[in-house]
Amino acid sequence: MEALYVELSWLPARGGPPFRRRIFRSDALGAARDRFRFDLGEVPAREAGDEIRLRVLRSPSSRPCLSVIRWLRDEVDADRLAEAATRAWRVELDHEVRDARLAPATGALEVAIPPAPKGTVLGVSFGVWGRASAPVAFEVAAAGRTLARREVAPADSERWHELRVPFDELPRGGGGLQLIASLGAGDSRGPVLPLWSEVRQIGPRRRSSKPDILLVSIDTLRADRMSVYGAERPTTPRLAEWAARRAVVFDDTVAQATWTLPSHASMFTGLDAFRHAAVHTEALAATVPLLAEILRAEGYRTEAVTGAGFLDPRYGLHRGFDRYRYWSGVWSGPQEIEDGTRRALSALDEDRDRPLFLFFHTYDVHPPLRPHEPWFSRWSRFPPDWWVLSETIEGELGDRREERHRFMRFPPRKSNERSPLPAGSEALLFDLYDSGVASADEHVGRILERLREQGRDENTLVIVTSDHGESLGEHELAGHGNLYEDNTRVPLLVALPGGRGAGTRRGTQVRLIDLLPTVLEVAGARVPEGIDGRSLMPVLDEREPEGERTALTYSGWLGLSVRTAGRDKFLFWDGVGPGRSSRDRLFDLRADPSELADQLPGHADRARRERDALRWLARSSGLRLRLPGAATELRIAAPWITPDRVKWLSAPDDETRWEEGSGVRVPGGGTGRERVLLLRVPGAQLEPLRIMESGPSGPGVPLEIVLDLAALRAGGRIAVERRDGGLVLVARRSGSPQVALAAEISWQGDVGPGGADPARDDDELRRQLGALGYLK
């Protein structure tokens, strides 16, 4: 049995990065007539002169057979298209994701007309996927009579449109709407698919027993730089005024991760970051229920307006939203937050027949740090001529190896012209950052004011928070992703329907994972079993004693922060390699809020007990690799295995380590010690794992193992035994001699693998993440 890899690359004639898709088959090679289908729907702007390259490989490292194809004809499978028309799809047009149905090639799509009060207008959404070369006509009819019609010109393809029909014009006596679309004549490049999206009621708002819900996430916002939390500058006057009238302020809120994707995933799932496993740059697993999915099932209208980056819909957090609008550009000024605020206000202005859940997210505070006016000029002695990003330097800090950073300034929108920030300019960092906080306060204040103008704030649950903070030179660090307080502590302001508790504060330590159960309790929905968060209602009602919530913050690169309710904070590193014990830390936040004095040397036994009790990696999902001790060493490698993906499940040692170019080296020596590792996987399709034995005569022949993750998740196991000829793959048998077992692979955890990192295949997303400082 041989593995077969077929990879297609699409090279645009005008230049730019290639589009790549790979198909993997583990069955034997077929005849020459075998066909491999590639979904080309995401290929951007197909044009004459584009080049297609096809590689066929028997293994990822084998020499390819290269074929250059100069011409390609798209094929549309009629049977698949007919089946696709029977169900709704998640469709993205012009950076907005909605549910949509394919328009039938002939006939009409029948839609029932729900009852509605007098004065209601029906809004019917539609769009065109693909580049049409002729107008596409959309028609709304009932009882054989056309009620509304519009032609979408080719220039207006690939975006959403809406027709509105007054309810009073609908025929009496029941019946439904007929939605009809027809393509004009023309020679389009590739498939052109007319789409019908939602039919919604616009008109007098019905009273609902369920409250509206507004969740605001201001990315990268430190609590201590907000005047509502005691900052000297008046950075958040609008939030302070609103909180005094409407909200409860939580003084001690801890994020479960310190960068955008995993922290929002915890916010939307109620799971600690190490459990939902979206802790690297791959999409969240589709099997994990999200807040918007639950609320939509409860009858909520769900809308999101986000700044994208790691909230791009391809990272999986868009699930459950009726409309998911995201910013697609890079950050060159105030356009992102202004566009997002306008869309959020529009969502509030549209009267609905259902309660609304609106999620609003902005990167306005996020690096690159830039001057926001008029606040920057009001507070700073520096001219508004520079923006600031940070870059990483590897260096020694004390007795441990850790990242250091330095700040780089550059002229606006010219990040390639960077130079180190001059000495004595440290105050500029806080001036730039604080002006961003004030800008976000102004825009969020407009959204909160609109709620009050509409008289809806009395029956709306409002939550204002952030996913993580930002280091501005503390601990010689910049940016986020570390586990210190300036990264882990975030603001949280909660306004309950009816204003209960308004103008008060709570000192209890709480977590972002507590938001999902809180929202669901207020909405009257069932809270999923097995989540890590707990509702904040007992804290809001002052029924919960102090000191009951331990906060865990996880970094896939660094390890775990454990913040006890008594304000002791442990930092546990969980990677392989030497010097492990020197990387653990213990801080007393009551006496040392800046985390400068490590208390671990005097409390090593306590730290060991705390680590053993938590067993956080035993509650994580991934490949479980059991390695019984033997006389010869093993080397374990794969293109997807990186040092941050290898974690300890058994007691760690300093001999097992990562070696660049070789993977994980597990020592031999015949000690009989068993080692158990957790490998975090980057997606559902993995290139083979390679295990190689090294003895006195040198390295052996690598054994390649194709990983069937579905079979492993169903309880399957893979065993590798030592035999005279080297390592062999076998089925586990009762009575197999344990001394011959070299490795055993199984799946651990209740969360399956996520999707791939979308930025690998998307140049636009790479540019956006680069502008945010995540990619070089």
C-alpha cells in the first residue's frame, strides 16, 4: 500500500502568491484514468495566462512528477449542484458571511411568509457568487404577481443586496413568496451562482421576554490604562459615565489566553484555552459549540462586526452568526473602527422581530501604535510623526532564555522604514497607546448612546471587555502573548437589564470563560455541560464569597499561568528541553503586583503540588505518544511538529529535548523509564509522522506512519515495535511483549483537530496579520 499526494498550484499570470491545494490518498495508486477533483472556488481572479502546476508524490519528501497545464476548463457537477441547492450554505460576499441558498436553475425558491403586524416590510437579501459578465435578475413574486425586481450589474456582483416589499402589498389568503433568479447571456469566467439569503421582517419592534445582548471586545486593552480603572489620564470618560449609570465594574478579570484567537475562542466557548486547543494559528475545531450558535437556536438574531485578523471567519469563530461582517484592509488610520461603528449602529437601527445578539470587535488599540487625534496632541510632547511596532530579540534574561523585544518606529504606513526607538522616548509608547484607548472609548460610547436613544438599554445585557492586554516595555517585553499581568488582566463592565447593580464595583477574581454562562443565564438558555466557566450572576448579586475562582491563562508557546483567588500567581512552563525548572515562577501579587520578585525558590514543594493537582495537559486534546524506555534512542519528527507543539504528560526530564532539524530526541540507556508526550496537531490532514531509532552503529531507517485521526479519535491505537530489522508498524495484540514496544500512539481529549491556518494560503490575510505585527 502506497501513499499518494496530489498537489495543485495556481500561479496568477499577473504575479502574486500561488494558490495551493493538496489531496492525500492512502490507498494504492489507481489507473491513469483516475480523477482528482480540486475545489477552485477560492482561487482569486482566474484569468487567461494563469498557469497550473500539478505535483504527484509518493511521499512528502519524494521527487515530484511536474506537469504544467496551460489551459483549464471548470466543471460543474450537476448532481452535486442539485444536492447543494437543497440546503443552506455559509457564503461570503464582500467580507460578509451569511447563510444562503442557491437559486434554482429553473423555477422558484418557495419561502413561507410569517405573520407580521401592520406596517411591516419584508427585506429579502440576495447576491451573486462569481464574476458575472452580464446582469443577473432577481425577482420576488407571490400568487403569480411580481412584487419587486432588480438586476445586479456585473460590477455589483459578489456583494449582498436587498429588496424590500411592504407587507400590505402581499396577496391576501396566505401562500408564500417565490424567489426567482435568472442569469443574463454572457461568457463568464468560471461558475456564476445566484444566491438567496434571508427573508427578514423590518417594522415595529415586538416586545420580547428575552433581552437584547451587546458584547463589545476592544482588542489589546489594558485595564490599568483606563480612567474608569483609575488611570490618571481621562482615557475612558464615556465608559466611566455609562458605568456610573448602568454597569457593574469588575476590578479583577483574567483572560484565558493573551492573543486574539484563543482568547476569543475561550470567550465564545466557556472553555479554558488548553481545552478548546485553538492555541496556535489554526482554526477552532468545528465540533466545539459557540455562543452565537446557542443563542441563534434560542431565537436570537445574531450579528457580528469585527476587525478580522485572527477573527477572520476562516478561523471558525463566525459560526452561529446570521451576519458576520469583518474588516478586510490593513490598519492605516481610523477607517477600521469608523466602519465597524457605522455597521454596529446600523444593526441597532434595524427593528427586528427577534431579540438581537450583537458582537462588536475592534483593533483600534492594537499595534501598530499610532497617534489618535485629538487625544495624542492633547497629552504628548512628541510630534505625531511616528508609528511604533515591536520586534523580537532572542537574548538572556537572568538565568533563563526568553524572548526580549525592542520598539521600532517608522513613518505612517511605511513599516519597512523602521528604526529603533531613540532612548528617552519611552513616554511616547504610553502617549500613543492611551490615545488609542480614548478613541475606542469615543466610538463604543456612540454605540451605547444609541441604545439609550432608542430606549433599549433597559432590556439589554451589555458587556464591555478585552481579549488581552499589552506590554509596553515591562519585563523588557513588548506586545502580547506573554503571561505577565499587563497581558492577562483585562477590563470587564457588565450592565444587566433593568440596571441592577449599576454604579457599583466587584473585587472578586473572575474570568473571560465566565461570560458565556452569564449571557446564557440572562437569556434564559441552557448552559452546556462540561464547560469551565461559571455564571457571574452570583457575583453580580453579591451572593458568592470571595476567593472561589482560580484563573488559568494558557500560552501554546510558554505554558500556563495559574492565578489563585488569594492572588498568588504561578507560571508553569510545559515544553520539552533543558533548564525547565528555571522557567517556572511564583509571584505574590498582593505584595508584588509588578511581578519582579520570584518566590519559587522558597516554595518549590508547593509549586510541585499545584502543578500535579492541575494536570492541565491531561485535560487537553491531541496525540498521546507513549514511549517505553529502551537501550536505543528515538527521534520523532514531522513537518508539522515544532517545539511548541510537544508537551509533557509524564513527569518531565531534561534529557528529552527538541533539536532543530531532527525533531524530538528521546534518550535510550535502558533505564526502563516510560515517557508520555502530547503532540498538538495543526489540522485534520497531517503529513506522516517519522520515527527513527539510533543505536551504536548510527541512525536506522525512518518509519513513516500515516495518521488516521478519525480512527484514532474513535479509539484506535497505533503501535510501533522493535524487531531485528528495525522499527515496524503493527496492530496491538494482547500478549505482545512490552519490551519490544517502541511507541504507542492514541488520541486524547474530547476536542478534535481544528482546521489549517488560513494565512498559509491567503495573501490578503497574511498582509493583514503582518500589519498587526503577527507575521514578518
